[in-house]
Amino acid sequence: MIISLVGYMGSGKSHISKILSEKINFKLIDLDKEISRRNKLTIPEIFEKMGEIYFRKLEREILEEILATEENIVFSLGGGTPVYYNNMEIINHNSKSVFLRTSINTLIERISKQKEKRPLIANISDEDLPEFIAKHLFERNAFYSKAQFQISTDSKEPEEIMNEIIEKLYL
């Protein structure tokens, strides 16, 4: 079984996938880390040197490859992954998808502390960040909402979110 976590940057996909994979003893794959490892470049470097279109094609290839495996995997996807091509359809077809739904205020709080690590928002001023996130999240929610399960992450500890995922998937 593959469990795919989707959601906006800062929703907790990386952290939740790590503790979930440990708890249920599934292999952990973080799509962005896998792309970086294979290209020997960070995601910001790939965006800068090759551009977003190159990145999205690469992301799609690796996504398909991982979703085709028979392993038990907790799969943490990039925030933009569900938005491109028909990625959300193949994610739903080949895995159990969970949308980690997070409010704009919570996202701003989390993301503003790590702007330099996130190419999408690195050059956006702090005062423009709330509007950018709100607009971007509005556009992406249509894709995230196609996930088979949704869990609100606001005001919850990571263990609580992990336990909700386990309950919803009857693991």
C-alpha cells in the first residue's frame, strides 16, 4: 500500500510522513528529496538552473515510477505535485491519498520562518506573503480536495494527525 500525503507547503507533509512511516513501519519517500538526490541538486537549484517546466517533468516521471511499485510506502509529495498534468488522478488511482488541510494563518506562521528554503516564495516580501498564500492555496485547493481523505492540521500535534490518518485508513 502507498499512502500519499498532499497539501500546501507548510502543511506538515514531511514531518507527518516521517512519524507515520516509523509508526506503521512503511518505507518513507519524500518526492522532493528523491528528485534532489537523483539530480544531485537542491530543488531551488533545479528551479534556478533548469526551470520549473524541467522540474515538473522530472517530478512526474519519478512520481509515476514510485506509484508503480508494490512496496509499502508513505509518500510525501511536493505542494505543487497534484496540480500538474493529471497527477492527482494517478495519485488517487495508485495510492491512498490524504490531504493535510491547513489554514492560511497557520501556513503563514510556518512558512515565513523558512522562506529561503522555498523557491516559490523566496522573493516575496513578508507583507505580500499572506495574499500570495491565500491566492495560491485557493488555486491549488481544487486539486488537493480530490484526495480520498482530508485531515485538518490546525491546532493539532503531529501525533494526533498521524493517528487520524491511521484511523481513516484502518491501519
